[in-house]
Amino acid sequence: MNEIKAAPFITDDTVIFGLLALCLGFVFYTSSLEKGFWQKFYTVVPGVLMCYLLPGMLTTLGVIAPEWETIDASGTLIEHESELYYVASRYLLPAALVLMTLSIDLKAIVNLGSKALIMFLTGTVGIIIGGPLAILIVSIFSPETVGGNDFDAIWRGLSTIAGSWIGGGANQAAMYEIFQYNPDKFSQMVLVDVIGANIWMAILLLGVGKVKKIDSWLKADTSAIESLKVRVTRFSEKITRVPSLKDYMMMLFLAFTAVGIAHLFGEQASTYLVESFEVVANPKSFLSFVGSSFFWMVVIATLIGISISFTRAKNYEGAGASKIGGMFIYILVATIGMKMDLTQVLKNPGLIAVGLIWISIHAVLLIVVAKLIKAPYFFLAVGSQANVGGAASAPVVAAEFHPSLASVGVLLAVLGYVVGTGGALLCAYLMEIASSV
């Protein structure tokens, strides 16, 4: 019998949200200090990483939890789950995508050239080949770790990580549905997913502070990126104003009307496609991702933001539209962070090793290709996160380089959702072959 997930000290989402806000406020306040311990601390540890880690520490200490279980008087097991991640990912994320793309400069992004797309696709290939290679490597010294039969087969569980790392949650859910991995063991895969993705993201963020040295080593031409920064900064300075209540209300109107539209038509598109096309309804199809309402929600919200960028509404960037979008993203970051229980790292070292080898192959391939084509570190980091982190992480990492670059992360993340299911299916079938060798 599986161990009951004990209830945390605080189970009220309202109080948990207050604690997450406290964590974010602490990080942003201390990172703004220009002297003393905190100034030195944040030159080593990026602030955004702390926004993940502090909620994770609260979860590790048992103060909060993303989910827990209780047994009622009749002996029935009752599962509980915090709704904060759902609210952040379904309400705040699409609103953030609109606010962060309404001032997008498509022409300047196109001028970035093909290297951004090449690095994104390199990241995808790294995940596809990394899974089966990791299984082969671990099977040499611990074959039982990557074994299993039928629905307990480890490769089935790892397929859900492939979906998560080439797209996001919607693609992960598709893989879980397709390969029907044992639900009692699925939490182990979530752990591998979270640990591998967050360790790699931490490394990427550490690199942001040394971007000039890295670009110099890569011999990268960053002129197109610098040009985009200058164009967006000049536009922002031109339209910057002290925001009024009307500005805030209009941004509220633009963002959450778009959220409503994205949910309405996203659900309708999903339902129509699933009911009308067998290739979409079939969970084993490479087109099954287009049956996800979450996928359509992200796409529609992004398209609305891009459409607005051709109107005068783009001037709301001067009133802080992208900053409000960034605030929403950081709330999402904190809810993702609360999913991390750091004590779980040593409970299944074999599977953790698979995840770390897997993400390392992804990383090495990105570095090699970036060196060969002389791609800037920005393309490497955002191309990777558009795969591994999706819409929740790619804009955050992009904005760490410069706030004006967040929209590049958004667009690549949407592309990640598109290729996610097909890439994950290919990876899963390769892992099945590797497991039988």
C-alpha cells in the first residue's frame, strides 16, 4: 500500500497564496538592495531561481503542499489539491501572454534570423534522443531502474516527461493518456520532471550573469538581439507615462477579456476537433495535441496579443502592460515552485539519474550546436526553455536577458506546444526500443 501523503501545516489556499506573495516580495525587495550581503548573494543566485526555491522549501518543510490525502471516518481515502497552480496557469498565464505580446515588434523578431529556430529545434532533438540514450546508459549499471513490464514499464512513465519537456503540461497529459502508465507510480515521474527541469533552468539562469563571456566563447553575433533591445527600449521610452486608473482598467479589460475568449473558443475548438476528426480523438495520434483546450487557450491568447500589437492598444506598454504580465508570470513561477519537495531527491536515485543524464544530453547538444553555428547564449537558453519549460518559463528566462525579449520566449513556447506531442511520441517509441535491448 502506498504511503499516505500527509496534510501540510497550512491547507487554506488563501493563506498559501499569501505565503507565496511573501516569498516573491522578499526576493524582489532583497534583490533590489545595492549593498551588503544580498547584493553579493544575487550576483551568484538569480532572483528568479529563488522565486522557485522558497516555495519549494515551504513544501519540503511541510508548511504547504500542492496535494495531500486524508482518510475520513469511514476509512475512505480523500485526495486534496491546491487550486493555485490551476488558477495561475489558466487565468494569469493567458492574461500575461496578452500583456507581454501586445507591444511585440514582429519585424524585429523576424530579423533575429534562423538561429533562434535552429536552437529551439536542437533542444527538441536533444530531448527526443536523450531519453533512449539515458535508458541505455543507466541500464548498464542498474537495469532494474529502467525495466518493468506492461503498464509498469518505466519507458511509459518517461514518455510523460518527454511530453512535458517538449511543450508542457498539455503534452504531458497526452502522453499519460496514450501510454497508460501506472498512476500509483506517476508521482515519481513528476519528481524526475521537476528536478531535471529546475536544475537545468538554474544553470541557464546562472549563465545569464555571465552572458558576455559565454557569447565571446561562442563567438556569437548578438547584433540582431541588441537591435531588438534598442528598438523596443526607444519605443517604450517614447510612450512611457504615469499610468492612470483608466490605463489599469483598460489593461484589465484587454487581458481578461482575451482570457475569456481564449477559454471559450479554446474549449469549443478542442471539442469540435475531437468529435469531428478521429486522428485528433485518437490519443496515440501525433495530432492529438490539437484536441487539448489548454493548447488552444495559449495559442488564442498569444494571437490576440499579437493582433493588438497592430493597434494603438500597443501604447499600453507605456503604462506598464508587460510589467503587469511579468507579475502574473512570477505568481505562476511561485505555484510551480511549491510542487518541489526537495526531500524526494534521494528516494529514487536511479530514476533521478535517468532524468539528469537525459537533460544533460539535451544541454550538451545545445552547447555543441550553438558553438558550431555561433548562436548567442540567449537563443540557447530560450530555445531550451521553450521546450523544457514551455510558456511558463520561456518568457521568464527571456526577460532575464532584457524585458523587451520576453515576447521571443512566448512565440517559441507556442511552437513547443505544436511539436510537443509528435516529438514525445517519437521519443517514447525510441525509449521502448532502448528498454528492450
